[in-house]
Amino acid sequence: MNDTSAEMEAMVTERYRRMTPSQRVSIASSMFDTARAIVESSLPEGLNRRERRLAFARRMYDGELPEAAFQAFADWKG
């Protein structure tokens, strides 16, 4: 579904085109931080560190990564 008018889409595209790469990365990073906070806040309470990391990774990347990647992320001690 796209409810954005062609005129508005062109304006947004032009604005992004005028941004520096650093500005675009900053916006993307901020959006990821917001998404991460939303996902973190929706996870059940009482999960241990490994369970929380696993639930977070699955919520963010389900269907995009193999199970081994989820397990490695959940087990990472860093």
C-alpha cells in the first residue's frame, strides 16, 4: 500500500538526494535505534540474556538469517 502522492514522493526523494552520505547514515541509524527500542520494549519480562537476545534477533531478522546465526548471536558474550 502506498498512500503518498507522487508530488510528495518526488519532494522526499529530492531531499534525500541533497543529503550527504553521512546525513543519510545518521537517519538510518536513528531509525534502527527506534526500531530496536520498540522491539526491546515488546519482549516478555523475565527473559534471561540469551533468551532476550534470541527473541530480539528473531523479531528483527526472521526469514532473513539461518538458525545458526540466531543461535550464535544469542550465545555471543561480547
